[in-house]
Amino acid sequence: MEYQEFINLWLEALGQARFPSLHLLRPSETIDTRSMDHTYKNYLWWPETPETKTFHVTAEISWVWDSLLSARFATTEEDMLMQIYGDFGIHEDTEPPWLRIDMALHATISLDKRFPLPLLENWQRWARKVSLELEPFLPSGNDSEDGDQDTLGWHGNPEAVITFDAQDQTFLQAVILRSWQGINLPRQWDDPDKADPDLDEQLYQFATNIKQALGIWQNSLVHLLEGHEP
């Protein structure tokens, strides 16, 4: 699987998940000229509602496709093993490669608005509530029935970004929730009897979870706004 092929499959998955803002996608791609790693980043914008128009809600998606992945997918698994082990390599086996995709939910307040920092008790109550509601849609590294970890992933807790004005007053500028998930990539085999599952279902499920998480994330902001007049 080539790098561009993965991007195409990712964009197809977003389309199948029926994101409402795909026309606003503006991905950025950079190549490290030393390591030849490809870094990809884009933002999925979520339409505002009258109740949460104080915030600009997005999901930041990024990954690093390193040079080792590019080298591995430039040939088949059999050829790679033979280059490493010689003729005996054909009898060896490999582990499927995987790609870490980082996802951060953002809710940013416009710079021309002032939003007082929530009281600690209110913040803790909101953070617990939104974390519980998002739990089914964020990667966490699930354990399979035999005790092995079958999904690589992690998510953190909501974070607050604060600013200070000239009078040393504290204001909330943004809230962020970070996570990442490992996506298993299918190996390239000469042997037709060896085949890994396609990426389509993995990427579609991941895109669908992001869509669900964005909706919950935005709706939760109503509770963060309670009692405040920005």
C-alpha cells in the first residue's frame, strides 16, 4: 500500500461517514528531507449551533507515514524477508504494520470574546460528563477475550487552554481532548493464500466514531456555557 493510496482510502471513508464539512478540508502535507517521513494533518470542521456559537469546533487529524513504511510497501513481504534472511526468509513470518493516527477534539473561543474560566467544581463536573459520553467513540486499547490487546489506542482527559489580560484576569481560550488510534495496514504478499483484511472497514469505523464524537463534544459545550455570558 502506497502513501497516496492510504490517503485516498481515508478520504473515501470520510465521505462514506457523511461528514457535513468535507468541502472545507484543507490538508497539509510535509516531507522531512532527511528521514523522508510524510506528515499529514487536516481539520474536520463541525457546523455551529445557536447554543454553542461561542465555540469553533473541529477535529484535528494527523499522522506520520515514516520511511520504513514506504520501504516496506515498495515490495512484498516475501521479497523483504529474503533480502534480510536470504533464501531461508521465505519460511519466516511477519507482524502486520500499523499506523498511528492522532485525533484531537478542539473547541476554540474567538479571540474577540472573553469567557471567564469555569469554577473548578463546574469544570470537573463537565469533564467527567463529557468523558463518559465520549467513551464509546474514543480509542482506548481494548483487550480481547484471550487477554491480548487487539486494538492500539489511547485517549486523555479534557484540557483547558487559558489566557490572561492586562489586568491579570484569567479567561478560557479553548478546550481540547486528545487521542490516537492504531490502524492495521494490510501486508503485500506474493502468496495469494495470504491476505490481510482490507482497510475500508477500519477507516470507515474510525471516521464514523470521529463524527459521533464531534457531535457529542459540541453538544456538551452547552453545559460549559451555563451561567456565563461571554
